Amino acid sequence: MTGIVGWYILIFLHFLENYQFVLAAGNGSVVVTFHNIHNILNSNELVLLSFYTDWCRFSQLLQPVFEEAATEIHREFPEPGRVVLGRVDCDEEEDVANRFDITKYPTLKVARNGFVANKEYRGQRSVQAFVKFVEKELSDPIKEFTSIRVLKRAEAGDGLVVGYFENKLHPEYDTYRRAASLLRYECRYMAGFGNFTINLRPPGKNLLIFRADASTANHRDYYSEYSGNMTDFKDVANWIEEKCKPLVRELTFDNAEEFSEEGLPFVILFYNKHDMGPIQEFKAVVQSVLAKEKRVNFLSANGKLFIHPLFHMGKTLNDLPLIAIDSFRHMYSFPRFEDIHQPGKLQEFINDLFSGKLHIDFHRALEENEVKKIDPEHFPPVAHESKFKELLPSKHRYTLINRTRDEL
Ligand SMILES: *[C@@H]1O[C@H](CO)[C@@H](O)[C@H](O)[C@H]1NC(C)=O
Ligand SMILES: *[C@@H]1O[C@H](CO)[C@@H](O)[C@H](O)[C@H]1NC(C)=O
Ligand SMILES: *[C@@H]1O[C@H](CO)[C@@H](O)[C@H](O)[C@H]1NC(C)=O
Ligand SMILES: *[C@@H]1O[C@H](CO)[C@@H](O)[C@H](O)[C@H]1NC(C)=O
């Protein structure tokens, strides 16, 4: 999996020939199979897919809710090609389930114009929540600006993509709109049309730019122009994803499951919300020397919200800021926050995780403690049981199935 969103591109070429709109027959959800999935995904702007099995009790609970939601959504968005709710019986459709790497039931995936986002629907399983979700997904993520003044006032903040177009009916705008819809949560989007943008784009052409507020130090680039093919959906979307992805993301209870399921060890800065300076320091270090480190997830976390893992490491709010790695097996704390400014220190700490050195040191410290009974003041050493593995998809919400996964 690459990037925060990433996607599967479904190429069932041999089904391309009998291409047609697939509509919800009646009002409920559509039965999705290996044979119709290509058509369904490609002929609808939005598809919400439920991967389930009949024997999973969470799937059983979801089923009537999903049907009622489908009816409700069908009533609200009856136009063909707009939105469909589909269900995949994973016992019947093993090929489809495998292709989507389903590891838990029910899994709710979101697809747009044939592209399936890695980001899943993880919200409440209620009719109202599904309807709200679909309404939001179908809303236009792009804000139109009608003067340069408005554009100038728009703050780039954590990332803004701006499009300058000859007119709104241009196919290149349609490509931008579809890509922005798929990546609606990753950035903010604006677009301007017509003559007043003429000095902002190459003569006779359209242009996409990305900008971020330099003071947030959380991206690889602060300014960038798209130089690829403006009608190539995949290219445009990849560019947006690459530019908008922040280097350090904020961990919350809402996104913890999703981040955990990405499978990369967490490098977390626990901060005190009364002292936000360390976040900027951390972001600046990641931006300047660790922007290419792809083996871990860099996160920041409000220590007050995540007090439990802190206690678990023998720390309190007074010990913040604190950096720790959670490998989903163990937690290791970085000895001194200030050392992030020493060249190579944080990288070395991460390398030590992957070489196994942190793990070995941990066991050595444990053994020495057995032998010498180290003064508890100087214990615990740097390692503890992982706390963040508890944030992985819960068996109280899903039936988890076995798939092997590399662990450290
Ligand atoms: C859809 O539901 C409505 C109201 O429940 C019903 O009147 C209508 O016949 C249904 N349409 C189909 C095609 O099943
Ligand atoms: C845009 O500018 C061109 C050339 O100056 C002019 O011919 C055209 O009418 C303008 N279009 C609009 C919508 O103002
Ligand atoms: C741009 O992308 C579109 C869609 O993929 C393709 O049809 C077109 O040939 C491409 N144009 C160029 C100049 O490569
Ligand atoms: C899951 O995998 C573990 C380890 O490979 C194995 O011991 C266990 O029996 C498996 N469980 C199921 C339900 O397949």
C-alpha cells in the first residue's frame, strides 16, 4: 500500500465489452459479483461496497440497516450513475474478496468512478450515518473563487490545491473534480474560471498548483505546479495525493483504527496541548531529514487524550514532549526529546527498530534487571508491551480473519 489513500485499479478487461449502466434493481442494495463488479464500479460516481458473510454476526446486524440506507439513498439520489450500495458475499465471491484484501467482516469500501479508496467507511452503522456519509461524498469538494482578491485571502494552511481553468465545462476541470472528490479529505480545493485567471495560467492552457503554509513545515514542498497530463485522472490524483499528504499526522481516537491498519510502526510525538512548540520542531525535523523515511508513520498525539499509553511507559504529562515508537508489539521511548536536533539521532532510533537492536536491548535490560535488581527509579527501560495494538480493528465490531502480516 502506498500513500494514505492509494487505490486498487480494477482491470477486468474481458468484461469491458458489455459496458452499461448498472442500476439498483428496485430500491435496495445490488448484489456484486466477479462478473458485474467492473460495470458497477465504472458506471457509478460513488459505490459503497459491503463485504460480508452470512455467518458473521456483525454482518447480520448490518444487513437490514444497509438495505434501508440503500432505499433511502436511492430515494434521495435517483439519477442513474450517481450512487449505488453494493454487497459482496465473501463466501460466494472469494476472488473479489481476495482482490480487495478483506481481513475482517463487514468491511465497507468506497469506490469512485472505478477507483477504490483504501480509506474505508468506519463510521456508525446506522441508516442516518450512511445517508449523511453519501451526501457528504457527493457534495462538491471544490470551492469556486470569482476574484483574485478572494483567492489571495484563502489561507493555504495544511494544503490547498488551486485550479485555473478556461471554463467550467473543460474536460480537464472534470478530471480535477473527480480526483478532488476521491481525495476530498486530504486537501482543500479551489478553482477559478474564465478571463480573470488568464494571467495565472500559461496562455490558452489550464493549470493546477499546490501550496501550503510554509510555517506549518509539514509537506515535502510548499509550492508546486502540476506538469503532467491534465486529463489523466490517475496522474492528477497521484500528484494531489503526493503533494497533500502531510508528513506528520495527528492521531485521534477517530483515525487510530485506520492508521493502525496501515500496518507501519508509529513514531509518535506525545505533546502537551499547552506547549505546541515541540510539534513544529518535530515536523521541521521530519521535513528536513526524514521526508524519505517510508517505513514508519509519523504522528503527533495530544498526551492528555493518550494518557493511557504514557502511564504504561511510566510517564506523565510532566514528561512531555516525548517521542515513542510503537511497533504493534513493543513500545520504545526515545531517550531525550531535545536530541531530535542532533543530526541523525532520530533516524538512528528508527534504524535500530528495524535492525532489531531496540528489541535486543530491551531483553538485555530485562535480564540485567533480573540479576541486579536495578533501582526502580531507573526502570522501566525503553521498551514496553505495545499499547497501540489495542487500536487495531476491534473484535467487538468485526469478525477478524487470518491473514499473515509482517510484525516487528
Ligand atoms: C421502492 O420503494 C417504494 C416505497 O417503498 C415502492 O413504492 C416502490 O414500488 C419500490 N420500487 C421498486 C422498483 O421496488
Ligand atoms: C475573455 O477575453 C477575450 C479576449 O480579451 C474576450 O474576447 C472574451 O469575450 C472574454 N470573455 C468573457 C467571458 O469575458
Ligand atoms: C492524456 O491522458 C488521456 C487520458 O489518459 C489520454 O487519452 C491522452 O492521450 C493523454 N494525452 C497525452 C498528450 O499524453
Ligand atoms: C491463524 O493463524 C495462526 C498463526 O498462523 C494459527 O495458529 C491459527 O490457527 C489461525 N487461526 C485460524 C482461525 O485460521
